[in-house]
Amino acid sequence: MDNKGMAKQTTLSTNIDSELKAALAAFCKKKGLKIQSVVENAIREQLEDEIDLASYQERKNEEEISLAAVLKKLRK
């Protein structure tokens, strides 16, 4: 979802290491990005990664199906 799809905004306050904030500010300045956008994207990516990891954990022991078996099933 992009920022345009978000109807409401709210404030998130947190404490971070001052060197990390300085690095983030320098990165954003160099890339022409807004800190808010980078932070939102990082949070979104982390949440998506956690969902992906949970899905992987649920399915990692499933039986593998060969390409030949898939093609055979599709031809039926």
C-alpha cells in the first residue's frame, strides 16, 4: 500500500540512537527522501517480512511436487 492509499495518519514517537538518526538524516538528504517515508517503508517491509517468514515456517516441510507432476496435472 502506498501513502496515497492511507486515509488517516497518526504520530509515532520513539527513541532511537542519535548516531542512527544522524545516519538516517544524512541518507535521506543524499537521496532526496523524507525521513517519514523511509521509516514508513522500513516498518512496512519488516511487517511483510515477518508475514512471509511465518508463511515459510508453516509450509517448509510440505512435500515437493516435481515440474513433471505439475505439468501432468495441468494436461488433465
